[in-house]
Amino acid sequence: MRSNTLSLLCLLSLATLLGVNGAAAVAPTVVPRHDLSSFNKTLFPSTFVFGIGSSAYQARQKGKIGITIPTHFFLPKSNTAADNKAASRALDFFFGWYAHPVTYGDYPESMRSSVGARLPAFTKAESEGLKNSIDFLGVNYYTTYYAEHAAPVTTNRTFYTDILATLTTERNGLLVGPKTDLNWLFIYPKGIHHLMLHIRDQYKNPDVYITENGIAESRNDSIPVDEARKDAIRIRYHNGHLQFLLQAIKDGVNVKGYYAWSFSDSFEWDAGYTVRFGLIYVDYKNNLKRYPKFPSTFATMEALFVVALGLVYHKERKRELERETSGGVLAGVSPDNVEGCLGAIEPLEAIPIHGRHRSRVVPPASVPVPECRRSIAGVSPECGLFGGPKRGVFRVVSPTHTFIFVCVPTAAPRAE
């Protein structure tokens, strides 16, 4: 059982009713103080229900109870102490707002200091009821922003002004990552690793489930269905995030599961049916007929996610598969993180994959991974997408899956 996205219930729902789009924008207009009190009113009843479920049913049903928190990760816009504090404060406001009470029984100190009396206080009984009240922590992660210190304001104070940070997607004229069709979502796979380490270090390393992670495209019904089903950018997005998630597991984070958003194209908050997140394509012009994505690429949907984990497993554990990344300063790209956006736009290489799922043999299919590229104009490379492999053969084994990867490049490495 999990209580899902209460922060969006409080911020987005209220802001949408007011017509100010408070949660969808980086810098919204005015959202009144009720966004703070509404959190208090949703959080404690939720954990009260958790307590009932835990005491009355958990021993018999062996269930687990948790909460899902949607959040970005935040990087300092500069290396100044003020910007580093702004990034930490932004993460406290977006993530710690819920994670801190259910772990420690109170809001983060940075929130209490910045918001003051406008932040509702918990009673002693409420605090004790909240403390260590979850069995697992769910996280919805999509993107990362830069945070720059901002001076406090004295009028029209809101959740966003209380952060004392200006949130942006550019630094030194470069985007944090490749832009998508949603104005708030930029591809930054490395952020999921940063966030997992933050949870490990600051929140007692709980069991963590990535309950949402995905990328949206604008709905364009004029694109032929067969073309839309190829969806290379979604492959790159999940590939990059899963690689960094596996690294987090190796770094000691208790990651227990990963859920892509979403299984099929769906109704997306205030964007409605104008964007597509789905692994299943919905043909809105043909009686909502469903088509699996990647028809010529993956023999099964599961291979999309196993291949990303397999590539990192092989790179880190077996050292049989070499990966190429560009070095030095990339044209138009910040040099401080050269792993970043490699392969985010370039054509894909093909890798034959053979998979065995229990007694069922999965036919070979071509599994694409990004080819090594030299630059992406105007984008910081620190977002965390990788270059492609040279060659190799390896096996990935789990309790229910055995996947054997035969990796053969289809093109020579790109010349400098």
C-alpha cells in the first residue's frame, strides 16, 4: 500500500483551480499559504491510516506500507556556498517536506527556518506517529534543475519564494540536459543517482521503489503508427536512468523496484491527452487501438529494461564490454561532466539479444543503445547518457530471468 503524490495533490490541484499552474511551471505566480497547511492536513491522516493498517493487519497479511514523493533533483548553479545551500534547500522543500516527517517526525530545519510560523506545527503525538512510519519510500523522478540563491521576499510569500532559490534549466548558457516536449522535463539520468545517494545518506537508507520515471512526447496523430512505435528517445531515456540506478544499488542504496511511467499513453494531469508517456502506443484516431512500442527492436517489453541493467552489469562486473565516451571539451557543451548527453540524438547501434525467461525462449531481437557522439550543441553533458559499446558477450542472471547479450557494433567509432 502506498500513499501517492500528495504533494501534487496539494500544489498542482490548488494551483490549477486558481489558474496559475503552480506545480507545472518552474517559476509560478502566487499560490497562497494553504499549500503549506494542506500538506499538514493530508500527511497526518495518511500516516494515521498507515498506523491502523500496520497494527491491525500487517502481521497477518505481511504487507508493507509506504509513501510516494514526486521530486526533482537540484544542482547548485555555481560553486558558491550560497548556491550549494539553495540546491540543498530546494531538495528539502520538494522531497524533504514529506520524507523528513515520516522519518524524523518533523519538517526539515531549512523549511522551519524559512517559512516560520506559516508552516503548521505537529503536536508531540503527531510527531511520534509520523516518525519511522513507513516501510518503504516511493520516488517519482523525471528531471533535474539548477538552483541559485534568491533573496527573501516580504510580500506575496509562497511555497516557491520560501525556498529562497531561483530554479532554472540553464547554466552558462547551456541546458541541464536535452529538452523534451514538456517544458519542465529535461533529460538528466545522473540525477536519479544523486537522489538515491541523498536518500541513503539523509533518510536512513530505506527500501526505495522508483514509482515513476519516464519521458513525454507531444501527441502528433499525423505520424504513422509504425513510425511512432520506434520511439528511440524513450529507449535512451530509460537506458540512461537504469544505468545510474544500478550504480546506486552498487553504492549501497536499497532500491527494490523500478516502474516506468507509463504502461500506455494516458490522461496526464493538466496536459490531458496532449502528450504521450506510454510504452504502449494508443491510436486515438482508430478506436483507441493499442500497439506495443519498439516492434522491431525488442522481442519483449521486459528486454527494454533488462538490457540497460545488463550493459552496466557487464561494464562494471565483468569488464568484457568496453564503452566509448567522448573526452575533452565538447562543442557547445559544458566540460564539467563529459559523460552527459552522449548518444542522446545520434542514430542507434543494434545489438542482437537472446533471452530466456524461465522455460520460454525469447527470439533474437535488435536492442539499440546510443552510439558514441562528439557533442550536442547547447546542452550540458552532465545529464548522464552514455556512449555505445564496442563488442562483447555476457550473461545477466536474476531469480526469474537469464539474458545472454551478444554485442556487435554496426558502425565504426565516430571520428573526431
